[in-house]
Amino acid sequence: MSELSALPVWGVVPLPVAAVLQRLKTKAADAVNAMDAAQVTSGTPQNHDEAFLKMSAAAEAADRATRDYRSVFNAYAHRFHKPKPPIGELAAMQGTITQSFASRYTAKTVGAIEALLSPAPDLDAIRLGIRALGFNDLRGISPELDRQLALAEADAKFVPWKPVPDAFGRYSVVGSAADQSLGDLSFDLTRKVSSPEAVAEL
């Protein structure tokens, strides 16, 4: 056996999965920025209710986005990527052990990833498995997903869902160019297309 044939065959992360992780990262970063305590450091007595509401909503949104990020990351690394990465080391990076790594994602997370990789993505599976992303957050992730979004919108009875939690929505930049551009990672960049399981879902 030659040295070349003994080398591992490295895998490629599917671009829809990478795009979803990027969008969750942006969601978390936007929320973290809104948690800035500088907005309540004035020495002048004043009503801080609005700032407190913003900071409270931002903290919850950041928590949800980072939990979903970790769930999608863990589920993809553990169940989909080939060759399988060193799960024990990944678990250690999260302060846990190999046996607990799988408890940090759910069957719904796996279903969402399967939907992302499908030629006809199941929107309900994505909605239930990646709750920090709303309907509009999914635009541009892949041509296949865009087709399903368009089909859904063509139904007069369809109501687009919002991200969970939604309270932070009024404080964030919805549909920002930076966030929308992340979807372009998932296909031709020149195109623009408009239990432990229960604990892990908290």
C-alpha cells in the first residue's frame, strides 16, 4: 500500500448546512451586540425599561441561536459528516464526554438537516428542528429550498413562521444584506434567488 492510498479521504461540508450555521452565527452576533450594557451606564437617573426589555429579549435570542447552532453542528458532525470527526475531542471542547455529545441535539435536528440536504426540503422539518430561524431567514440557502419556499407562499392559506423567540425581532435588523448574503455560500455565488432530547430543545 502506498503512502498516498493510506491517507484519509477528507469530506466536504454541504453548503446548505454551512449556510444555516452562518445564519445562526449572525443571529447570535446581532443579539449579543444588543446586550451591550453601555446603554444603561449613564450616571443620570432615567427610565431604563426599554433598554432592559431590549437586553432581556437579546439575551434570550442569543441563547436560542447559539443552542441551535450547537445542535445543528453536533448533529451534522455526529450523524452526517464523512469521515466522522473525532467526536471525543469535539465533546471535550464543549465540556462534556462522548456519551453525552448526542444529547446536545435531537431527532428534530437530524430531521432538519435531512430536509436541508433533500432535493425537496420539508419546511416543517426545518421549522421544528431549527427554531431560531424564521421562514424569511431560509431564503437563498439553496435553490431547492427556495423552490419550496415559493410553493408555500403560493398557498393563500400559508402563514410564514417567525423565529423563536420573536420578541427580539423589533430590535434587530431584519433581512439585512449581511445576513442575506450568507445564503450565497450554498450555491452559485453569481445568482440571487429571492428526555435529553427534551432538555436539548429548551
